[in-house]
Amino acid sequence: MANRLTDWSRRYRGRLEAEIVLALVVGGGAFVLAALVSAAARSHVPDVLLGAFFILVVVAVAHFAGILYALPVGSSASSAFATAT
């Protein structure tokens, strides 16, 4: 177990900060995109379906990009969904 942790820290040394900044930028972009989609689809699509769509998007981001990107995308998408009401 300890060997896997040291391998992980060596692999991301120097790049982890860049990934954190990129994840925050992706979260900001997700907020803007979710706010636009929520505002445009609010009168045409029920809230339950729109919320389910955002959950599926966050699960897809978690699966393909990892939890580092899914956390800011999920929190920003839920904030944008709540503010667009």
C-alpha cells in the first residue's frame, strides 16, 4: 500500500497544482454551461428531468476524468441549477 502511495506522489509531483487549477476552471465553465442550459430548458423540461440530466453529467465526469474534476463540476452545476429558478 505504501509503495502505491509513493508512486502516486512521484507521478503527480509538479503537476498536481496545475490539475487543481484546471479542475477549478472546469468547474467555472460547468457553472456557466449549467446556468445557460437551466435557463433555456426551464420552461420546456420538468425540473426532475433536468436535475437527473445534471446528475448523469457529473457521474460521467467522475467516471472519465476522476473525482478531482467531478467535485467542482457537481457543486457548480447544482448551484447553477438552484440559481436559475
